[in-house]
Amino acid sequence: MMISKSKAGVVQRKGKSKRWRAQMRERAEAEAAARKQARDGRSRERLVSGQDAEARHEERRALFRERYGQIGWFIHALASLTHNCLAHPLLGVLPCALTVWLHDRSADWLNLSPVVTRSELPEIPDRRAWLVHNCLAHPLIALAPRRRAFDTHERSAARMRVEGWV
């Protein structure tokens, strides 16, 4: 018995079609545009938009008090501890998709974000500066939110040179 190729001329394509890929790309771009528009709208609405870490910290505290009343300070403290003492040190030591996801979720909670944030895995040119920023400066902000802690955060953020990560 001889097995040979069919000469019928019908080529069956394996995998996803170009049209399907184009539709998925368009859908992803539309979702990204909607998220960006919501983020831009959010910044115009009186949510967190401070220029430095201290200003953002004070804006967040005020937002939590507005939204949650008397227990707002407590919920803000929990969100701040989760983000700065859990998510950032894990991200500093083990930058992977899971820790980026944890960071994004805790940042959404801390910023009271109406839109889910999706960050890319960062490219880290200076590992030491990355560790200082994530494992020292961020926990310091949560545990002792003083001018010196915020200054340390700003300096370490500039030193680590990772685009989009503060």
C-alpha cells in the first residue's frame, strides 16, 4: 500500500487565520484605548494625580476618607500595606508575571481605580536600584510616611530608570 499526498489542490490551513488574528488585534487595541480613555477621564475626575509620592499619598488618604467615612483611614492603611509591603518587595525580588499582576491589583485598590491595570513585565537595567526602590523605599513609605521616606522613594525611582514604574 502506497501513501501519497493528495493532488486535489485543497490546502487546509493549520492554526489561526490572518483575519482572526487581525480581529483579535483590533479588539485588543479597542480595549486598550477604552482603558486609556477611562484612565484619562479618571485623572480629570478628582482622583490621584499628584506629581510626587507625598502628594499622591495625601490625595489617596483623602479619597479613602471621602469614600469610606470614618474607617477610610483604616482601609487606606490596609491598601497601602498590601501594595507597599507585600506587592513591591515581591516584585523587587521576583519580577515575573504573577508579581506584576499582584502589583497591578494592589495598585488598583490603592488608587481606587475604576479600570483594571495591566502592566508589562519591566526591563530592569539596574538590578540594585530596582531592589532598593521596591524592597526599601516602598515599605518605608507604608510604615513611616514622612518627608524623608518620600524623598528616598523619588530618588530611588529616578535611579532605577525603569520606564512606567514608580
